[in-house]
Amino acid sequence: MKCIPIDSADKLQSLELELNDPTSKNFLMKKVGGTNGSEFVVRNLRKIFVDSFASKTSWCGQRNNISISNLKLIQLLQDVTDSIFKVTDKEFEKTASE
């Protein structure tokens, strides 16, 4: 994942394209770790997004921000989180959208 950390919309788009390749999904998310699902999600998002860019995103794209809820990256994070911690969709969405 050459694009991480993401600090621009262009890098985000490049990463989304890279995730179309099944071999690129060998992602380092599991190495970031966490003691529970919420901590795992927060730690990964902090590693993936630079703070200055993260402030320009929101779950649904409110206030002219970039929407992240439908990204392949977020789906991958949810899948990995669920495989480790068995979190519900609601728990994941609540944590990822904060």
C-alpha cells in the first residue's frame, strides 16, 4: 500500500484503485492491533489517514466533505475488524464515523 498514509483525495483515489487488485489486499491492518473492535478501528484509521486530510472527510460526506462510508478501504477495514472481533455493522459504523 504505497498510498498510506493518505493525505489527499488523489492518494485516496489511487488506493481505492489499488484495492481492485485482489493481491493488494494483503494489508497491514492486523499488525496495528487493538484490544477491542473500537480501538482496532480507531488505531487503523489514524494510521491510514493523516489528520489534516481526515478532517476533510465524513461518514456521509456532510458539509462538503469527502464521504468515506462506501469506500473499498472502509469495507476492507470492516471485514478485517469483524474477522478478529466479531463486531456488528452498527458498532463498526458508530466507531468509524466518529
